[in-house]
Amino acid sequence: MSNSIIEKRRKVLGLSREDICKYVGICLKTYYLYTVAQKAIPSDRLIKFSEILKCSTDYLLGIKKYTQITVTDNKGILLADISQNEIIEHRNCKVILT
């Protein structure tokens, strides 16, 4: 896991490293080791990271490159704004473009 993914997401949400450490249940040194990829992140902690950073574990692992989907028509009018949580809840939907 690249430190840029965690750090960029942390900054976007305006969270401090301390906020994240407290939520995940780790110390700053462990956080640092995780973010520089010198220590593997256990799955239970990866889930905690995804919860506080409001994104999927796939996003944190670099598998998916988005945290939100915005749909507009050809005039730029907003039709849908779907957050990561809604994407997860509606993952069995189909999108039909006509």
C-alpha cells in the first residue's frame, strides 16, 4: 500500500494522523511503518482504515481508483452523485446507457 493513498485521503478528509491512529488503535510509529510499506497492514486494521477514511479497502490497496461516482448529462447537469458507501450498497446494479 502506498503512503500517498492513505496520506492523500487523510488530507482530503481533514483528519490528523493522530485521529487515524486513535480510531485504528495504533501508535504513530506503526502508522508511519504502514504508510511507507515497511510493515504489512493486517486485514482488521485495513478495514478500520477504510472506515475512517470513508473508502473501500480496494481503494486503499490501489485496486480501484475512485471513491465517488458523479453522473451528469451532456449539458453538465448533475444526475447522480454516489458516494463509496452507496457504491458498495448498490454494487449489484446495472448501468444502462441509451
